[in-house]
Amino acid sequence: MADDSGSIVMGSIWMVVLSILLFWLPVFGPLLAGFVGGKSAGGIGGGIMAVFLPAIVMVLLAVFLVPLIPVASIPVIGALLATIF
């Protein structure tokens, strides 16, 4: 019998990293990232939780940190991000 214990956090990290690295593969990049992250998370249930963990973290960061940004600095932040991306 296989050991299905895994780490949801490591599954999330694998999914995020592989999604970033394989963005240029339209279908197979996210498919591979989900497969590897789900295996690392320990199965279907852990994989599903690992998918939503980064999204929940980003939403919480946005909700709590965006109000702290002064309105006058938003164009500066946009210009910096435009030069990076």
C-alpha cells in the first residue's frame, strides 16, 4: 500500500513554481504543475487544498496590504511594474 501522506504547503510551492516556469506551455504546463503538486500534497484532497492555498494567501495579502498603499504612490508603483514586466 502506498503512503499517501504529503505536505499541502510543499504541493502549493511545487504548483506555483512549475506554473511560473512552464507558463509557455498553454495546456501541459498547468497540467504538469497540478499533477506534480497533487502528488506532492498526498492525493486528490490534498491537491485540491494545495491549489487554493496560494489563491487564499494572495487574496488575504491584497485585502490587508493594499489599503496601506498611499494613493499618491500608485502611479509610481504602476510605472515600476511596467518596466519590470
